[in-house]
Amino acid sequence: MSNVIEISGLNKKFGSGENEALIFDGAELQIEKGSFVSLTGASGSGKSTLLYLIGGLDRDYTGNISVGGKSIAGMNDRQLSAMRSEKLSYVFQFYNLVANLTVEENILLPIELSGKKVKNYREKLREILEMTGLSEKRRNYPSQLSGGQQQRCSIARAVLSEPEILLADEPTGNLDKAAGEEIMKLFKRLNEENGITVLQVTHSDACAAYGSRIVRLSDHRLEDVGGSKLSSLN
């Protein structure tokens, strides 16, 4: 199976002089298409930074990062924007929903902003609402949803355009155990049924175990540590 993300010789620092902090030192990582990878490591080690680098949101690095077989180093802003629109989506710890838009409107927002025709996504919207359990909440506003429902809405928004890659940054970090379990099961379903490659950052061993592969960021390098699947967050 081909690699959808390839990272080689990655070097990244923050600050300079006495305030310089080394984040990556020759880091390597290959992620196969259709896999579910959990990225773990100590707080502040650079896990979230890696997601920003992969998406071209942070371009201050040396080494090579390729997404879908194309190096992002030489891409201009327009090309990076197109890659993010066509190849990958983000899900964050905080839901980033627009308060005065309904669930349906929030999910469709990226489609409208990209200039695509909303009518072409109506059937896909119906499927995503059903998969995320939000069909009955489509007319509700974020303030009328639980934390878990808001996160499911943000996930639905991220996957409506059928990205190849889903980058999730502590997606259960703001949720209780039950809601967190719902989100992890949804990621697993999106990975297995829709073929979306998932790379999630998590501090939770139980959440990490939902991945088919666990990678740890330690001493500025990325290393496989194995792991097994769990059916709950116990």
C-alpha cells in the first residue's frame, strides 16, 4: 500500500540563542494510505506542531514533507490551500463552530467558502448526518448541543468533502469519557468504512489504542511503539 504522508530528515526549532527549543531533529515518518495512526508523547514535545507542518500551516522547517506524493516545500499559498481543500481536513480539541449557524450550516460552511455548489453535497450531507448521529439535530445551534455532539458536528464538517487524510489534534481532550468513546468509535468507522487515513494526536493511552499503529514523539524523533485496539476507554 502506498504512503499518503512521508516525512524525512525533519528539523524544527522554536526561538533562537538561549531561548532556542529543538522540536524535531532528523525525524522520519511514513504513513500508509488508509491507516489509523495515533501520535503520543509528552506535553509540549511538538505533536500538534507536526500536524501544522503536514498541512503547511507552519513552513519554518528543513527536511522533506510530502502529502499524496507531492512535497509541500515548493508549494505556494494557493497550492497549499488547494492541497488542504482536496487532500486533508483538521479536527481540533475545541470545536470551532460558528455560534449563529445551525448544525447543517456549520457542516456546509467550508463547501460554501470554497465556491463549490452546495446542492452537489446534499446526499453526502444526509449520509454524514446519519453517520454522526446528528440527523435530528441538523436545525439546532451549537449552544443547543452537548460537547460530544459539537465535536461530531466538527468532524462531519471536516469529512463532508471526502478528504484522504484527517488530522485530529486531541479530539477528545475537551470531552468526558462517554463522549470521548463516541468520538473514537466514529473515527474508527470513518477509517474502516470510508477509507480515510487518520492521524490523531492524543495524550490518552486508551484513545491511542484505537489506532492500528502508535507512534511516539520522544527525544525529537518519531518511533513506532506498537499498540492494540480497545473497544472502550476503560
